[in-house]
Amino acid sequence: MAKNDSCSIRLVHDDVVKRVKRKLKSEEIFVRLADTFKALDDPTRVKILYALSLNELCVCDISALLDVSESAVSHQLRVLRNMRLVKFRKEGRIVYYSLCDDHILALISQGLEHVNEK
Amino acid sequence: MAKNDSCSIRLVHDDVVKRVKRKLKSEEIFVRLADTFKALDDPTRVKILYALSLNELCVCDISALLDVSESAVSHQLRVLRNMRLVKFRKEGRIVYYSLCDDHILALISQGLEHVNEK
DNA sequence: CAAATATATGAACATATATTCATATATTAG
DNA sequence: CTAATATATGAATATATGTTCATATATTTG
């Protein structure tokens, strides 16, 4: 409202904005991308994923490993399952979780590189 | 594979848990890692970063590009600045933002690969 | 069958967060 | 100097989210 015409015409870099706009992905892609990162935005979930990159683990293992209640672990695993970040196999009563694929570890490794800089 | 070690009450794979525990990063690393991903967990911020990977842009540009108020853009840019994901240069009244380094684009690209799978 | 075990889930609560609005700061023009 | 402009920021609000607690489901064992 404030700066429709005057700002747009004089100060916005109209050509650049138009060019970049053409290269933007769809709204849906960005939402799904953000949702993927959202699955990684919690320390407990990152720990779970990192641990699973080292070994497949059952809920009970993860709970003991991270000192988080089994219920909390189960809730977090559901988030990770929904985002197709982890898969599982059942062996009797025990459910073993592991990473869906190598992208997940690649993502975390990239994040670690950024964190470790400076 | 023995399941119940004598010293644990619950059914835990004690050896595996201990081995994985030794390889875990510090609490601080995981928190910073999660914080990094948290900066990417919002559609608006992902769009901003993706746009900045195509071209440096001022606040006004981003606002027009994404149809988000300049105030909202500014708030989000602060988050990205705090996580050292974007840098800026001032030219008079105009502040031009760009990505800090190539890791950021690498991270987003990895995320896109995961999103684009099936 | 019932009891025990491993995991999953719904509800509730407390905390975190994104946007809006109003205002502040910084820079340039006149 | 004042006015205008580009961006930044604090407060408020509405929404989202993580954990806990209680309970449910599924599987094995006796």
C-alpha cells in the first residue's frame, strides 16, 4: 500500500525481479522443501537421524541413547516417517528404524559443514 | 544377537547403544545443527534463500518478488543473518543481500533432491 | 486365555514462532 | 535544517510444536 508505484518504478530492480521470478520453483515445492527441513529442525530429531546413520536402532535403544522418553521418541519417529526420512522393519515386538536413503546423511553432513565453519 | 543384557532392566541392545553413543557429536553441535535447519524450515525463508542463490536482491525486491511485506522480509532476513546464511552490502539506503557461501545452495539442492523423489 | 512387553497415539499444556502494525533508524534529496 | 525513502525492530497476537501423561495396539509368553 505504501509504496506501490513510486517505489516500484524507481527503486525496485524490476528486470532482476522478473527474471528471478521466472526461475522460482512452485509454491508447493517450497512448502515441501521447508517441511523437509522442519523435520530436521529439532535437536532430538537430528540426533535420532545421526544415530540411525551409524546403526539401525529400535525405539528402546534410541530412548536409552538420547535419554528421552520412549513416547517422545515414538512421536518424533512419526514425524520422520511422515517425511520419508526413516524406514522401519518389525521383528516381533521390536521395531528397527533406519535411514530411508543416503540423501538424509548427505543433508546432515552439509549442515555440519556449515556449523563447523568458523 | 542376544537381546537382554544382564545389567539392563529394559530390552536394550546395550553394546550397539554404547558404540553409537561414543560416536555421537556434542549436545552443542546438535543444537547448532538443528538451529541451522530451523532457519530453513519456513517457506518464506527458503524462497528468499533460493532467490538469493539466483541473484543478489534488496529487501524491496524480495518483498515484491514473494509478495510478502517488507517488514516480514526484514524479520526473516534477520533470522538468516543470525544463522550466517546471508550477508549484505549497503549502497546508500539500499541493502543488498546475498548468500554467505555455497554450502547454503548445496543444502537446498540436497533438500530439493529429497523432495523431488517420488 | 491373561500377563508382559514394545511401540504408538490422543489430549493437554507450555513454549516457540511468523506475521502485522506502529515506530525507529539511517541515508539521501531539496 | 526538513521531507522522503529503505530498512530494521519491538510488541502483540495467532498459530504451531515438543513433551508428558494416560491409554491403546500389537506381539510374545505362560
